[in-house]
Amino acid sequence: MAFYNDSSSSKAVLFALLALASRYRNGLQSQAVQFKTAAISELTLSAERSSLSTTEAAQHVAAGMLLCSFEIHDSSETGGQWLWYVRGVKDIIKVSRLDEHADTRFVSEMLEWVHYHDVVAQFSILHWRHRQVENIFAEQIGTKGQADILLDSKGAQLTNPARPSHRVLQFLTEIFNVLFQAFEDKDNMENYVGILTTLEGNARTIVEVSENYDAQMNNNATNPIRFYQLAILIYLARVSESISGKPRDIEGLIDKAFALVDRLWAHEHQFPLLIVGSEARTDEQRAIILNLVKRSEKNRYGRSLDCLRWGLHALWIQEDLAADQEIVPSYVDRVNAIMSKTRFIPSLA
């Protein structure tokens, strides 16, 4: 895509790729920033055209997501701009109707890339309690009032809903949709207990379908998906506890998750590492999680997971302190506190 032709959209992909490569190789320095700036300039030039072809739209999406990856390469340094890139590429997809060409392989892969970041971003937005993301976005792009909802999960498109990874993301989207409503309607939060209970029941179906699919694949391919599934089930049970006040029996889920940790050489996604890692109670379990984080960090071409590591340590300290307290903060309150410690919205993609 970077060498498709001499258009601005092709140049944007090339410069975005060079920016990310430069940051991977030498960290955040002037050359990486220059490439990033050049990519943005080419995107601006390309966007001045009245309409974009399918190829050009896909190039815009690719460049935008490469710049998103640039921003989250070192999660401790990100200024929250990764969210705006996700928002921008979603606008491109909508305006160009790129999702109508999902049967094209490279378009399908672009949509899947966007969809994953779109879904996982909702966790960060949900638990980051400084200000409303829509207001921040409106200020930064210079509009008056409140901008449109940043991430519209209901509009997310799945190119192959039958795949376990896609079903997992869709299920996570359903959970976030309910939680956003529940947190906004705090006076009637108990009304959402039944919906969450139904989701817990539906989770069994997701797992059963995935297990049938897994039978056709090897463990190296399916273990990461199972790990993600277990993390979602644990998260759903914990937030349900917080809202209903009734404890959930999830020791079996936690045991299964830690059994999988021993089989994973690395796991590239931070969200399940945070959720499962927060359940570590013994020094041995915490060491196992930190070792997996360390291996995953090396496996991601040098991407820093310091923010994840810091979050885990903070959650463990909270858990240890809670053991000696009569009044214990809820799971949601603890996650909110950890996610809100950062000045900018962190990415757990």
C-alpha cells in the first residue's frame, strides 16, 4: 500500500510506517517525529480531495492505525492521541463506505485492526474518570459544545462473526454497552443486574462455540483466545459483583486462567493480562504474571508494557490493603482509580 502509486495517501502510509519503524528502532526522537508529521501532512493533502477511492480510503485507514500504533508504542508516554486516530479512521470508513468492500482481503484486515482497537478502547474510556472523552475531543478539534460519541460500538463491523476472536470481541462490546448505560444511570444501577446476569449466561454459549472451533486448530493458536475469554468472564463477574453487591464464585475461572498462563510464551494483548493479573493473590502467582508480561514485552518488538506493569502492582497493593479493612472498595472503584492515575487515557490494546 505504501508503494501502490505516487499519491498522497500512499506517501502517508510510507511515512507512517517509517515513523513507527524509527520509534521501534531508536525510541521517541526527532526522526520519528518528522516522519509522523510528514504522514499527517500527506493525509491532510489527500483528504482535501472531494472523494476517496476504495484503495485510497484503505490507505488512510492503514496510515491512521500505524500512527495509532506509534502513539501507544510506549504507553507511559502517550498523550491520548491514539484515540483520535481511531476516531479518524472510523470516520473514513463510514464516509467512504469501506465496510462494503470487506470481502477484499486487505480491506478486511484493516477493518479488523480498527475494530479491535475500537472495542478495547471502550474499557479505557469507561474506567478513566477525569473528564468526558467527548468534551476533550471537542476542545482539541476546536468545535463548540460536545462532540459526537467517540466510539460507537454498535456500528462496529465484523468481517467473520463465526471466528472465536470476533465473537469474543462482540461479546465484550455487549458488556461495555450495558456498563456505559449502568454507570450513566447510577440511581437505577440495580436495574442492570438482570441484564448482566443474562450476559453471564450467554457467555457459556460463546465458550462452547469457540471450543467447537478450537477442535480444528492447534493449542498454540487457541490458547490466547481462551485466555482472552476467561479474562472477559472474570471481568464480567467482578463488575456484576460491584453492581449487585452479591459475590460470584469465579475461583474455577481464575484457576483455568492461571493454568493457561503457564502454557503461554507471550500474550500480546494488555487487557486480559490486566484482568487476570489483578486476580493474583500469592507472590508465586504475581511472579508468573510478571514473567509473562516480560516475555510479551520482548515479543512485541520492544513495545513498553511499563503502564501495564505499574497498574498490576497498584491493584495488588490495593488488594493487600483491603485484606485489613472492614470497608473494601468495589472492584469497579479500584479499576477506576488505577485507570484514572494517568493524565491521558491509556490504551490496553
